Amino acid sequence: METTSEDQKAILQLVEEGVEASAAKLAAISRTDWQIRTTSVRVYAKPEDYAEFVQPSQDFLGAHCQAPGKMFLTFMSARSAVLLTQSFLSGSRRGLQATARMQEVAVAELSNIVINAVAGSLADRCGMSFVISAPKTVRGSRADIIKAAFGEFHPIGNIFSAYIHLASNELAADCTLMLMLDDLIVHCVLNALGR
């Protein structure tokens, strides 16, 4: 489905609203007040748009969730994953360490919170309910993580992304959220927005 730049802005505004709504839940789980802001948003419409992701990159950790007609993905650098995990564990009385497994758990939980908030923003606008799978974690390059979620850069739907900056008194970390919405969902969202 072809979308205009105004359509894309409207959808991305709903994504931003969902990201902002996730801050309180993240604060409750990590016992840390978070400032969350979306610093850039983007639409991927053609294969060449993915060129940045096939370049060699450092190690990343991501998690993806799916539902019929929708796929949601978050990923962050391994360094950000360690910082985020340490923040989540800082209130633990058991002295847990930011092991690779704990990093996967923390990234999956962050993904679950952010993705459900974004999905909720979209679903509320459509008057629908989205039932989303549990997050599956993936470690590797950005290209590996995106391929695990969306396939070989030939997605079946419209891809939107938001670059999210998470900051607290203890740390700052960056995360990328990407979502693939099939034409039916995009049409429903735009219709609900009066577009």
C-alpha cells in the first residue's frame, strides 16, 4: 500500500505516543525514573533504504514479537544492553550480575514494555485488540537481527522505525524500534485517523 508522507507522519505520531507511554512501566520495573524521547522516525519503502543495516556493525541485542499482520522489533548495542541490565538489577538484593542471559532477559522485558505500549496506541486508535507473541531475543549484527524478525529485507508490509533515547540518573542508552504493518493494518490506522 502506498502511503503519503503525511500518512507516514500520522502513523509515526502514534508510535511516538506509545513509546512515551512506556516510561512509567519501565520506571516501575527498574526502580529508575526514565526520560524517553524519540529522536528520529523513518519509513523504509524500498530495498535501498536498508543499506545502512547491511554494513558491518558491532554486536547488537534485539527482541521481536509478532501478531497477525504485525511484527515489532527492538534492538540496541551490546553496550547499551549491559547498561540497561545493570539498571534493572541495581535494586536487586541478590547481587545479580549482568550476564549474557540476564541481558537477554532485560532486553526482552524492555521490548515487551515498549512494543505493547506502541501496539496499544495503534490498537486503541483502530478500536481493535492486538494479541502479541512473547519476545524472542536475537544477538548479532543489526542485519542479522532484522533478518530474524522481517526476513531477507523483503518484508511483506510497511516498515516504520523510531530511534529511542532512554536516559536516567544512572545511564543513557539508545534503542531502535521497528515495526512492520501489513496493508490491512495500515489502512485501518489511516482510516481511524481520518486520512
